[in-house]
Amino acid sequence: MATSGGTRHRSATPELRRVYLSSFWQIAENGRLPLGKTRQGWRETMTCLISAQLHNMLPKRCFDRPFVCDGLPENCAVIVVGENPFLELGVDWWTFWDDDSGFDLRRFEKLLKEKRVASGKKLRTRDALDRLLSPLREAGLGCLETNVFRNENPGGHKGGGHKVKVPNDDVLQTLIAELPQLRAVIAHGSCAKNFVSGQSLPPYIQCFREDHFRSVAYKKIDAIARRILKHQ
């Protein structure tokens, strides 16, 4: 299977995607596998589909930040949607990605920490995200961070930076619609809340629409984490 910088995959036809997704939602809802398929077999199929779509949606060299997670996105049960990545890393996103193992979160966080220290800035949003995600990950829940705009812009999505906004709609819609273990979506900030409000989510998926995390009290952040853990 091609990895970053390799030949792009052809995307699956809509009919094939519907068959695979229908089978995965069946697994999620009642734990039963389609006849003749092993859990590992369907997991590998889903991995191939999501990876193929990423290769088709993102440029071959991607200096934006479409999403961040620990390993494969289809293992994630929680998606956090913000407005745009604030801290500029200036690194090709594909260098953290492998089609078989997914996203290298540890290497990404190491670089993020280095850039944050070098910037000398206190990033309130980043602190709030870490406070939310740490107990979830410690409890074994896969968590994925993404944004409505995927370009790294210190000026924020409304301007003040030096980059044109790059919408992340295609990646967001794919992740929200196709992650088989998804159980909670958290949107913070007006852009994120508006985007998530326009998506059709199954009733068993918890949905939180909050103010931007830079202005949300830690008490509220902790309460969101507890509600997610209570219903996992």
C-alpha cells in the first residue's frame, strides 16, 4: 500500500462505500459481523478506504493540518472540531502519516512542544484540549483533533495571519460519516458549531457545541470529559 509521497489510491465507488459502511454500522450497533467476514478483515478494508480518500483529498505535500490522532483514525471514538490550527509548524503533514499504522502522535507532539517553547506563547486553547483529551486517552478512548480550516494560521481563521483559509470540509465530512467507533463529537467556536450542526449524526453519538475553548472554564472541560466517559 502506498504511503506518503507515493502513488495515490483510487477512491472506492459510492456503492462499495455504502456496503462497507453499512456493515461497520451493523458492527457498532449490535456487535455482529457480516457473514464470511472476520473483524480484522473488515478493519483492514475500512483502513484502506479511509487512507485512499485521504490521498485523494489532500495534496501530495501538505503543509496544512487536516487532523491529528494516535494511530489510525478509524480507532477513534471522539472527534474534537475547532476553527483552525494556531501554532505554525511548517512541516509536511504526510511525514507523520503511514497508511498501515496511521498518524504518529508522539513525534507530532514532540515537535509541537518544541515549537511552543520556541514561540514563548501561552496557548490557552492547547491547554484546554490537553485537559479534555488526557483522561479520555487514559481511559482507552481514541481521540482525533481537527478543524474547520486546516491551514496553520497564527492570526486565526478570521484573519490577521498571512495565509488564505483552507477549508477542511471534505476531511471532516469523511471522518464524521465513516469512523465506525465514533461516539462523541465536540465542536468549539462558532465555525465549528455551525459545521457540526449541519451534519447528520446517529442518535447514539453525543454532540457538544461549546464556545471556543480559549474562553471555556476548565470546570466545563472536565464535565464534558466525565459525560463522555460515563457513556463509553
